[in-house]
Amino acid sequence: MGQEKVRVPDLARMKAQQHRITMLTAYDYAFARIFDHAGIDLILVGDSLATAVRGEDTTLAVTVDEVIYHTRAVVRGRTRALVVADMPFLSYQVCAEDALRNAGKLIKEGCAEAVKLEGGVALAETVRRIAAIDIPVMGHIGLTPQSVHRMGGHRVQGRKTGHRAGCRERLIEDALAIEAAGAFAIVIEGVPPSLAREITQRLSIPTIGIGAGPDCDGQVLVMHDMLGLSESFRPRFVKPFANLWREVSAATEAYIREVREGVFPGPDHCYAEARGN
Ligand code: KIV
């Protein structure tokens, strides 16, 4: 798609042209700049900031104001990528008025260009209301981390057939309902590849997979997983494209050693004395 700014309508074009969509999470200015410069299409300011940035077990405690804070930093770091802000738990489930106000805040105060929310059939009317005031909405179905307690943990969904929550046919209904409600794209998380493939074929909006196999229209990873920032957390669907745990550990150990041994700061790292004194 070149170096032009990515905008919401571009995603439909990318699906039509079978141009795979790339998305990463980011939570700050520095990484947003790097990802944008490298050519990422979308940056998601995910509520995964709870787990990835703050070390919490679930995403449930994140607030709208926290997402706004991180989104503003990310927006300042990007020139090309489309920035999507996650709607936190309880910011859209209670009533449509909450959902509209909070989606609006993420656009108005966070400067996001779109919002993402989790859920299927039951959330379709909420998606419709937000989309109706011209706030682009991205859906998210499958392993939806805000449903962690119903799912009994972060568990793969869609393996069982049937119409109960998390079952295969129900997830297809969820995806179709979110599309019909006006979402411009949908994240499919933690489902078998055959289910993600079927949903991708049946929808006209792009699907973006995470732990959903290769046949979605695009892929997303949490940046900490993609960069190998943890020495131990490695779910099956993650491929670390770097080992920043090792790199950052080595740099930190070198810094500690040089400070202790009086090697750093050396002459090159000192300001010149005032001239003419
Ligand atoms: O919060 C997040 O990072 C997400 C992605 C995993 C899709 O929702």
C-alpha cells in the first residue's frame, strides 16, 4: 500500500486485493514511531496494556482514561498507520449511551481513528449505534480476554460445534452479526484455523487473526510477544521475531559493568569545558 496514510476504507480495498493487513499493538510514542517507520498498517492500543505493560493477569482493570493516555502517545509517534483504540471492560457493555460516550472520548481525547470492542450477537446493536455516529468500529470475537471468567481462562474457542457461547456455529453467527451491524473489520482470536478460514470467506469485511491460523486477511500480535520481551511467556501462536529480553539484558549488564568500573562516562560523553576562561 506504499507510504500513504492508511485510512479506514483502505482495509476493504486490501481485502479485495488480497493484500495481507499487518497490525501490532503499541502503547507509547517510541515503539509507535518504530512500527510506523517500518510500514505497519494498523496500530492497536490494546487493553492488553494491563497484561503486557503492567503485569496484571487479566485486561479487566483498564479504564477509558488509561487507553486515552496511551493512545495520545501512540498517535504522536505515527504518520502513516491507522490507530485503533480498545474499548475497556465495562466501557460499552452496560448501555448504548456509555458506549457512544466512551467511543467518542477515545476519538476526541485519544485522537484514535477507530475503536475496537469485544463480543458478537449480543453487542451487535452497540456496534450499530457507534457506527451510526460515524465512529469506525472493529469487532473482536473468539477468545475475547474480557470474557476470561466465563471462558474459565484464556482458552481456545470454537472447537466444539453448537450455538452456545464460544462454539463454532455461534462464532460464525457472531461474526456475521458484527459485520451486519457496520463494523469495518474484525479480530478473530484463539480459534482453530478452519473456523477462521470459514469466517474470512463468509465476511466481506477484513478479518485480522491472532492465534487463528494463516487464512485471515491480516494478522495482529501483541508487541511484547512479537519482540520477545519476556523470557518465559510463549504461547503456541506467538512467533518472536527478535529476542529483546536477551538484547536488553545484555545492554543493561554492560551498562552496570561500565558504570561500576568507571568506564562510562568516558571523554566522548562529557561536555566541553567553557572556552576562554
Ligand atoms: O488488547 C489487545 O492487545 C488485543 C489484541 C490481542 C487483538 O485485543
